[in-house]
Amino acid sequence: MAASSPAKAPRMRGDQLRRFYWLLVMPAVLMMVGLYFFPLAKVLWISVTEPVPGIGNYAKLITSESVHKVLIVTLRICVITTAVTLVLGYVLSYAMVQAKGAWLRGLTFFVLLPLWISVLVRAFSWVTLLRSNGVINQALLSAGVISEPLTLLRNEFGVIVGMVHYMVPFAVLPLYSNMRGIDLRLIAAARLLGASPWRAFRRIFLPLSLPGVVASGVLVFIFSMGFYVTPALLGGGRVFMIAEYIGVQITQTINWGLGTMLATLLLVCILTLMALLGRIVDMRKLFGAA
Amino acid sequence: MPMTKVQSFQEDCAVLAQEKLARGKLTRRQFNQVMTALGVVGASGLLADKAMAQAAKEIVMVNWGGVAKEGWEKFYAAPFEAKNPGVKVTVDTSGPSTGKIRAMVESKKVTWDVIDASVTSAILLGGMDMLEPIDYNTVKISDMMKGFAYPFGAGPYSFSNVLIYDASKFGNDPPKSWVDFFDFKKYPGKRMLRRDANCMFETLLMGDGVPMDKVYPIDVNRGLEMLKKVRKDAVYWQSGTESEQLMRTGEAVMGVLWNTRAKILQEETKGKLKFTWNQGIIQPTCFSIPKGNPAGPLAQQLIASTCANVDGQVGLLGFLGNGPTNPRAAEKVPADLKQFNPTDPANAKLQLVFDGEWWGKNYNDVNQKYLDTVAG
């Protein structure tokens, strides 16, 4: 006690300190309440008051075939996108962990590069590559691999290609930061004890990297659910996902009740996933805090 | 401009003019001719109005952006300002989407006076009590072609959904109707449709053999059945640029698109791509007034002026390809432009006039069904 009291003396008392901290964050809190939570609450409010008060909009989750279809399509595309992105992201992150010097810089650069290119530009580039008389089909046709152009665009395949391309960096970043924390000497030790390379990877590296996989997976899945531009352009009207569906309800047909209900649903799904994610991994670490 | 939602014709005009300007195809000749005419109007108007000494007033017109702003300023705003000194007409390009108008009117913070809306959204918003009715004592009904004046909107320009085809493939026996359009045996290849129910049900029904005068009221189920038969052989456009692109790259051999875009393709490809007015679906735009607009009844006068101004309408036809809606305008159209004027008597008689009343009542429901069926 005697040793610690001189250090404590100039400080504020615990609850004073806490009050001071609250004061510091107050402007940010007020701004969030006024500009974010209040409008958000209004959106929730519309979903239970329009066109008539009640839960009629939410009943559409069960009764409306159109809503079913958009939910199923969205879910299917998000699951496939997440799975493919994780596999690609895992391989890339693994390579980055092993790489050194110029290789590492090169890999990092090419992983991050797409992040700096507009999503519109990327979608249009895919159109050029994938369309029936596009670069890929022309090449395959002239090489004699195929006799009829493949349908690579204006279907779910095209949308998934575009979405995976967008999402890979978001999968790599948490995976890489997780893998870098793994002590590679453990693999060496396993090898020394007679494990094959594959066995050492499967029994040691893979389990240690699982938190990164889960974090990446949830992140990618959450992002995928809100995709708007990519499905609209690469789906060519044939792939109708939830974000675009909400857009139509809000701006075009002013069916605000249905639109806000789906927006609420999307929000609830995302918050649930975030909560799950928070239980599995340290969120602060994931978003870059030391 | 976001490319993600279905683009309206009104939005497309803005993009179109920009593209034309970029390609250096915009002729200033018609522009200058009309401006000279306007100058005369301006001088005489000035004398008459000096005595009126109107208080300075601003009217905000809202369209969908791009160089269409320039066209509006010269053909709509300037003539009105010349006749009404002290009134300033501003062209805002933020895009008056149905959702935005609703939000604005409901929050009672209306900052716009005249909006460029589609017939469908004018009727939709009018039905929700969000628009001022058009005052047909101010706007002269005799300035509007038959079927183009709506309770909540009166527009000075029109456009049409027309059939375009690849004449290098089908030039010997070109398609003449929507029945031909959907005849995949006779005309093999992909079709291009619009990803919006508006005008597509008319196309589908006529394609299924419904005569032009029996299209309305639309048999929605029959239209959807027809769509199910053809949807696999079709690509869908959402914006005017996209409709051009799909035809230009040959992804579709035949398509439905706006006449403004069809004209560009026909001229650019020197007739390899050709369009026909046969069974086209023609509709006016709607200039509408959001409820509680700041300039009040002055907005009615501005709409009246644009609908009465024949020279302005002809000028805009040369500028963007939009058809005049004043029945006296067609004869003033220069001979070389007549073939591209949707409301030229020779072209108009081949087309179906869009039934905005039906669409205003049914658009929401029918469009959702259409989009769902396209997605299959």
C-alpha cells in the first residue's frame, strides 16, 4: 500500500476518471445517435407501419414466393462465394507467410491491388472477359477447346466470379495476420518427430489457423450479403439478390414497407453473425487494434 | 449516375447527350437557329413584362443530369425567363426518383418545383397525394397530343420503345411486328429485352398475337407465360447505354430499345442495325409538381410554356432525339429529322400509345412479377 500510494496521488479517482472518459466520447456518441441510430430506428419503424400498421411485411417472409426466391438466391451465392474465397485466400495467405523479401512484397501488392480499383471498373472488365463473344470465349473457340461459346455471364457463375474477385483481399488480410502469429517452429518440430509435410500441416498448422478461417469466413459472408453493383451488372437481370431487391422497393416502386423489412432482416443477420464472430475471435485484433 | 438500378428514359436522355457531345456529333446549327428565334421572343417579351415587375422568383426544374441540363436550359428555361423577367429557372440534375419525391413531400421539405417523371411514377405519386394536379386552365390542353395529358403530369417531349434488328442477317425479310420478333425459327439468335415491365408486357402480348388495339387492359398472366417461353433466349438491359452496347457487340440480333438509342445505332452502323416504328410503344414524359413546391403556381406556368413552345420542342428533337408533344410541332421538323420523330404523323400512326392509367395502377405489382419471372 505504502509503495503504490505516491503513484496514485496525482490521478483522478476511478469514477471521476470514468466520467471524464464518457465526456470525451460524448460528441461521437451523440453524432452516432443523431445521424445513425435515429434514422435506423425510423427504418425499423417503417417496416411495421407501412402500408398498414402490423407485422404484415414480416409475414411476407413466410407467404411471398418472390421474397423466398430472393432469400434463397442470396444465401446460395453468399455461401458459394465465401467457400471459394476462403480456399483462394487460404492458399494466398499461406504463400505469403512462407514468402520473403521481393516475393512477399509482390504478393501483398497484387492482393491489395484490386482494393484500389473501382467496383464498377472491375465488373465491366469481367463483362469484357466473360461475355459470349468476349476474350475468354474467343480464346477457347480459336484454340478449338469448345465449339459453342460458354455462358459465363448473366448467370450466377458470372456473379460469383465477380464477387470472389472482390472478396479475396478481405479474406487474405485476417488470415495472413492470424497465420503470422503461428510459430512455424512447431511445424519444424512435428517434422523432426517424423510427421509427413501433409500431416504436419493438417495436425498442427490447420488447427492453429482456424480462428483466422472463421473470422475471414464471417467477414466475407457479411460483405457478400450486401452486394449490389456486381450482381446487377454481371447477373444481367437474371440474378436478383437482396440488396438490389431492396433498392427496387425503395426508389422505384416505393414499396417502403417491404424494402425496410428486408433491410431490417439483413441487419439482424449481420448483427447475429458479428455477435457469433465476437465469441470466437478477438474482434479488436481482427480490425487491426494492437 | 449509378448503373445499378433500372434506368428510366428520362435518365437516359442525359447520358445520351453527353455521349453525342463526346463523339462530336452534336450539331450546333439547329441550336443556333432556335436561339435566334428565341432572341426575338425574348425582346418582345421583355417590353411586355417590364411593367409587371414581378418579384424575383426561382423555379427549380429537376432532371437526370448530364448535357440534358444544357438542352433544358436552352429550350425550356431560357424562353420562359425571357418572357418572365425576374424569374430564374434553375435546372437541377440530382434525378427526381420516385423514392426521393416521396421522402421530400413526406418530410415537408420540398425544394423542387418541376420534375421529369415517367407517366408511371407520376400516377403512382399522384395517387398518394404527393403531386399537385396539373392546372389545365394554365397548361393548354390544345398544346398536348391526344393521350399525352395526364392529371398529374404534362410533358413537352415523348419517346418510343421500338424494334431494332440486325439487317445484315435479316435484311431480306425484315421483322415487321412483335410476332416476328419472337419467331426464333425464322430469326435465330438472342433477343434483347428491357429489365422493367414498363412497355415489355405490350411487347410480349403483341408477340403472342394480341392485336395492337386489344393490348389494354393488359392480360398479365398471358404476358408472364409468354415471358417464360422466351426468357432463356433473351438478354436484358437496364440502361440506355447498355442497350446500345448489347446490339453493337452482337450479343443480341434483335431488341427492344428507346428510339433515341435506335437512331444512334442505325446511323453509326450505316443501316446494319435498323429500327422500325411498327408497333412501337409511344409515351410522353411527365413534368410534375411535388406537393407544396416552393414556387407555387409559377411552376404550372413553366410547364405550360414548355408544352406551348413548338420551337423549343423541335430544338430538343434535334438535340436529344425526343419527340415533340405539341400537335403543331411535327410540321416544323426539318425534313431530315422527320424519320426520327416518334410523333411524326407517319410514324405515330404505326405505334401504340402507352396507357399510363393502367400502368399507374398496376406497375408495382406487375413489375415485381416481371423481375421475378426474368430471374426465373
